[in-house]
Amino acid sequence: MRLFVGIPLGQTLTEAVEALQSDLPFGRIVPAENLHVTLAFLDDLTPDMSAQVHAVLEDVRGVPFALELSGVEIRGGRKPRLVWTNADGGAVLKSLRARVRSAVRAAGVALPRERFRPHVTLARFSAAAAAQEAHRLAWFAQDHGTFRAGPEPVTRFCLYRSSLHPDGPVYDELAEYPLR
């Protein structure tokens, strides 16, 4: 099972992102039910390992915080593959991510070291489409670079299963963990 830990967006941020997505000139739009901020990508895990991850995540403590979204970035360098908006939850978000990753490692999951760039993916696209439409993509990023949404309270994080399909990934929430 491909799993990840993330923070789902609430209604206010989801609506703001959907309005932003409606201006995208092309690409596979991330559906509203898939909008999230990733805390840890766990990759493929066995059912036993998944159960261990769930058990350790139940013990992760954190406090509610406010999440804000801002700007638009095109990611992938010369061959862009996605466009996102930055997510900011301050030190509380960074601390939550650190605790989640520590717990998952304690359950035996090897996680790569990586820089944390909290974001919400708006759309994905093929390199060929991005190359053909580079000017329209650049226009979108420039025109929406001042995008802002939130703050919105975050009161939980979730364990998700990611299933790959021809139309894009589908995320199923397997468990939620409240922030108190």
C-alpha cells in the first residue's frame, strides 16, 4: 500500500484553491478531495507495517494552528511537472512534521532526508504539455503570484492511501489524528 501522512484542507482553503485552479490554462487539476499538505511520504508498506505506523501516529501530539496559502510556483525546472501554492503554518507546522517523521521512523519506515517545502499541489502536467504551453503557464504564475488564502484552523492530520490511476492518483483517508 502506498501511504502518506498529510493535512487535509478545510472548506475555506479548498474553495480558494478551486477558484485559483479554475484559471489554470491546462493540466490535470488536483480534485478538491485530494487537496492536502504532505507531512511524510511513506511509499509502499505492508499491512503489518501500515498497522505499526497507525499505532505510532496515534501517539503524536500537536496543537491546532492556522494554515495560510500564498503565491504560485511552477516546479520541475526546465521541464515543469506541477504547479503549487505555498502553505505556511509557522513553527507549529514544522514541529508537527518533525514529530510525524520521528514517529514513522520509530515504526521502522526509512524516510529520506529532504527539505520541507510545505505546499498544496494545484495541477500536474506532462513535460511535453508544459513545454508547449510554457508561455501560458508563466502567465498564470505571474498573474496569480499574489494569491493568498486563509488563515484556516488545522485541527487534525491524516494517514492516506494513494492509489495510482490513469486519470491521476486517488487518495483515501485511512485514519485521522486530532491536534489537541
